[in-house]
Amino acid sequence: MPLPSPPSPIILSVRHLKVHFRPRGIWPRRRGSIQAIEDLHLDLRAGETLGIVGESGCGKSTLARTLIGLQAPTSGSIRYGGQELATLPRKEWRPLRRELQMVFQDPLGSLDPRMSIGQIVAEPLRELCPEIPASEHPKQVAAMLRRVGLSPDIVDRHPGEFSGGQAQRIGIARALIVRPKVLICDEAVSALDVSVRAQIVNLLAELRQEYGLTLIFIAHDLAIVRYLCDRVLVMYLGRVMEQAAAEDLFSIPRHPYTRALMAAAPAGAEAQPPGPENSKKKRKALAGDMPSAEHPPMGCVFHTRCPLMESTCVASVPGLRRVGPEHYAACHFVAAPEQFR
């Protein structure tokens, strides 16, 4: 029997990350802050696809923007390839833009309507790849458009002429034109029709293999995450509730919130390509509403909705505990209390 392959090296490591915002509104002197991310830990291995799931408002998009340098962290560490990013001045981010790229949630909103498609896709080459002569840009743009399933003939057209699915393919082409090592997809398929969503997910799976990409895939559709991702991180109110290999997480979810998410998801969310034939009626919704990030609950942030809640859940914040090989859960009632380090 062959020995199991050793795990890939960690290329992105996040420790004790916090992102707080000042509240907006008519009372600017009001004290307090919005805790978008709170004491978050994350490891990303080379070549894997890490899924990040949770309800709207749990901090997924804030995390994505922070990892790519679009949002400054309040505190904590973000190390990429041994380099600390959390305190990196904005002007020193430029060399990293080639390696860390992002595909955004709103396909059309992320494309400049005044620019042609050729200009949009070539822009990263112009800004980040000075060693590539401008005469080569049209050839590379045409090749990338073909690779994402679009005709090179569209280079003179503008974003408003395209559907959401076509616009997202353009966004993917723009991100991949500089051959990044890490691609962050922030709800990149949530705004698309179900059939188009399946096409984009399958395209991302192909591109990952072809280009050796490492993906962070942020979504709320558990069927897509189970199909596409190697590992999954579950977030709630800015904190990690559970993280594990996708197979383990979906087979044996350990955190009450993870189990509640799965109970509320469409039935039959098996590991298969998402599509209209796999879209079924939803099960019961998760009871209650997520508390405000401006006034999070004391102790475990999930205790206000948790069926297992006891006094200890209010008294203290549970740390991430090892509950299996590479499986962690932040709950007072999980076994094997080995703290995550």
C-alpha cells in the first residue's frame, strides 16, 4: 500500500486576526466598534481550494478584502510566503498583486463600464508586468479570453453588453492574465443563474488544475463548496466555528452552527456539480437572527441561537479544539480539547 502524500506547504497563515470598524450614522461620537473579524485563524496550503462559508454578515467578504490588502486589519498576523502582510504599507503591496488576485461578487459592477473588454483584461499586464511588451498584450488577452470560453472578437465591446455569466468570465480572465498563485473568489457565483453558476464553478475547477492555482472560495451554497473545495472553514459573526477537510466536515459536522447550516441548506447537497437538477427545496431555516456585530454576545457568539447553550457558553469564549485529524471546532461541548495553535 502506498504511503499517503505529505500535506502541501502552508503559503498563507493568519493568526489572531481582528478587523473592527467604527459605526457609521448620525452619531459619529458613539463609542464602540463593529467587530467584523475577531481572533481568526486560517491556514491555506499550496494547491488546495479552501471554502469559507457562513450566513450573510458573518465577515466572509471582509476577510477576503483583508487578505488581499483592500482592508487594513486592526491587529493580528497575515503571512504570505514568509512575508508579513498585516503591517505592509500600501505602496509595498504592488509586487504581490501578481500573486494574489480576486474575483468579485458583482460581475458587472466589478468591470469599468467606460473601458473596452480588451482594456479591462489587459490592465493587470500594463500595471503589474512591465517586462511584457505592450505589443504582446493583445495576443495574451485573446488567449485568455478563449481559455475562459469567450471569443477574442469581443475585445472592442463594453461590459454593459454582456450577461452576468459572461461578465464573470471576463473578471476571471482579468484576474488570471498575470498568472497569480492565489485566487480569491468572493461569492463569485452567487449572483448568477443556477445553470450559469454550474458552468463557472466547473471552469474554476478546470483552471485550478491547469494553472496550479490555490483558491479561496467564499460562498453560502454548501453544495458548491462540497463539490469544489478540499477544506472548509465555517464562520459566524467574525469568528471561526469549525474547519476541516470537506469530506470530514460534511460527513461529521461537529459544531452546532455547522449542523444548523446543513439542516437549513437545500436537501441533497451531495458532492456533485451544482445545477438545476440538483436544486431542491430548502429544509427548515436556522432559527433566530444573527446578532449585531456592533454588540456581539458575550462568550460564544452563537449561544443566542444554539440548542446546546448552557451557562458556560455565556461565561467564556470557546477556543478552536482539535476534534480529529485537521478537524477543529470552537465549542465547549466537543471532545479532545487540544487547543489550536
